[in-house]
Amino acid sequence: MISILIVGKGNVGTQLYEAFKSIETLNVQLISSRDLNAIPKSDVTIIAVSDDAVATVSSQISTDFVVHTSGSVPLSGLKNNTRKGVFYPLQTFSKDKKVDYTQVPFCIEATTESDVKLLETLAGFLSKKIYHISSEQRKAIHVAAVFANNFTNHLYKIAHDICDTHQIPFEILHPLINETADKIKVLPPALAQTGPAIRKDAATIKNHLFLLTEKQQEIYTILTKSIQNDA
Amino acid sequence: MISILIVGKGNVGTQLYEAFKSIETLNVQLISSRDLNAIPKSDVTIIAVSDDAVATVSSQISTDFVVHTSGSVPLSGLKNNTRKGVFYPLQTFSKDKKVDYTQVPFCIEATTESDVKLLETLAGFLSKKIYHISSEQRKAIHVAAVFANNFTNHLYKIAHDICDTHQIPFEILHPLINETADKIKVLPPALAQTGPAIRKDAATIKNHLFLLTEKQQEIYTILTKSIQNDA
């Protein structure tokens, strides 16, 4: 039996708790990060709090092995005086949409071989995608994820705005969005690039700019230039 | 029996031909756009050529009903002297990846009720997603698709570059990319936005910029600003 204490009742903490709860060989408890007075013992304490709070919360915890779940905080960002590690599920979490953990890559890091093994075991209950990732690499993954997730979502938002302006149902773009995301599993994105930018189709680019707001034009222009510079 | 002539052996023409070929009540022929001397009669002639070539190719065709497959060319871009229409499959086509037509929205337009019906019938053999879209709306869809597909793919490409620089397998981002694309089917993108930009997390943004090339920084900065302006 492995005992897990999760600290932090946000999206990540809550969803990890739900996922671990159903596994018989685990004993999992979830507490709020405001509730650090009487912390129960555990084999591993997972603090799932905002990046800014990792240092403060970890400094108040004295259990044997403390890990955080953040993509952008290095291992050294933990301020407990005991053993440290990272247990970073590389996925986007929302309160309104349950995550399928079997598809979530876990990026793990720890300073001793046995701690790495323990984190591998925990991740292995949920997913088959387990990666040993250093703090330096995790930082880079986090930036790459901002492009592949946060910025991509913002492009979807702009597409949604354009549809709204012209009374077009946004759902008409769903299959295209899916195909674009699927395609890069079989073709590297550099080879999957299509559209007026890569074709250097100046007439279409000019027509497109004419339909856009000033802010949309700015983004259209910089991304078009970037595609053409890469080609 | 409906007879279809497809002109143009590029990705769209070839894939439409393959899809129609297997349907018993259709008689479909495929010819090259360089081969316009002896054009067979047909109920509908679908010219699947590059946007620039639509006018020239259509001007050489005298069959009764000519449609193009382009997102960015208006109905009036056809220069045949007979009936005109548009049969635009809103999807990204590559030689190397077969498209599942059942998931492709067809945007159709024609000037007579019976031509609209004919195009509905044809699209209906392949897909259930059929939309009546005017030339003006189609222009807007095409721009929206550039954001949702071409520009999104370019962000994937930047994420791939960042992974390469730090010896991280790009596949680690596949589940995140999929989840990002799936999420907007249940949450509008404006509500699905996460990340340091929307959180106004200046420290993380600064750390991210430090890891990027100058060109990547430029894109990071403009998209971060745009997310914050929308919030």
C-alpha cells in the first residue's frame, strides 16, 4: 500500500485525487493548501498548487518526500527540507471537462533512484506515457505547450470571432481543427504546412487582410511572415 | 444516374474522384486541367484546380453546370457561360493522408434551386454536414480556416522546434494538442483559455521569453498581448 497526500483542491489536485482514489493499492487523501496544521504522514506528498505558491506551501511541509505538479517550477523551487521531486502531468485541466489520464504524459523527476521508481509506479497506475524530464527540459516543454495549447486556443478564438461576425456556425470548423491536430501525428508540422502563406499567394493574403480587424491583421501578418521565413 | 466530371488531378480532385467512384448511382470521370480539348458531357463539372486557375479553366468549359471547389474564389470567379456553383469541402488535403469524408463539411452555393438540390445530393453521398454558404460567407470561413488550420499548424511547428532544441520528443505534446482541439467542442475557445497570458503571470512570461529565439519571442509577445486584450 502506497500512501499519497495531495495538497491543493484546484483542477489538478482534484482530478489526481479522483483518479488515484479508485486504485486499491493506494491510500490517497486530499487536503486544502490552507489546511497545513496537522499534515498526515505519507509516502509521497503531491502539492498541486499555483506556481507562485509552490515555495511557500512546500516550506510548511515536513513529510519525507514532497513533489510538485508544475511545468514551470524547477525541482529547486520546492522549499521542504526533505526529499524532492516533480510529478507533472502534461495536459490542460478544466473544471468542466474530465481528463482521460491514460492519454496524459507524466514528466517525472527526483534525486534518488528509489524516488524515481516510486513516481514511475504512481504515474504507471494512470498512464503508459512516462518520461524522465530534467527541470531544464521541463521549462522548454512548458513553453512549447504554451504555443501548442494556449496560443492555439487563442487562434481558435479568433476563428470563432470571425465566424460570429459573418453569421457562420463555428462548428463548421471542428473537423478542420481535428484534422489539423491529427495530421501532425503522421507528418511533422513543417511538412504539413498548407495555405496562402506557404504558397506565397499574395492576392489571397491581401483579400484576407481586408476582412479582418486591425488586431487580427497584426497577428495574421506576423504569422504569415513567420511561415514564409521558415519555408 | 448522375454524371460527374472532375477537372484537376491535384489533392482535392483525386480524393473527390476516389470518394465518388465507389458510389453506384454516380458515373464519375477525372481529367487533367491540361486536357480540355474533348470534354465529355456531364450533369456537373467540378473543377478542382488552384484558385488562380479557376477563371482560365472555367472559361474553356461549356458543359451545362460548372462548379469550383475553392474556399476563396466567389461564384462570379467562374467564367463559363453556363450555370455556376460552388462545392467547397472545408478540409485540409494532403497527398500523404487520406481524408475521412464523412467528417467533412461541404459548403455549397448555386443560383437555381435545382442546382442547389443536385449539389446537396452529391455532398450527401459523402457527408452529413452540408451548409448553404454565400460567396461572402465562404470568404470569411476561408480566413477563419487560415487561423484554425494554417496558423495553428505553424504554432505546432514552433513547438516542435523548441522540443528539438532541448532534445525532447515532440510526441510528448500530442495528447495536449488533441485535448486542446477537442475541448472547444464543449467549451467556446474564449472560455477554454488557460496559461500564463490569461493569468497575467508576468514572471512565467519573462522566463519563457528567455528560452526563445528572437522570432519566437515576437510571436509569443503578440499572442500574449492579444489574449490579455480579449480577457
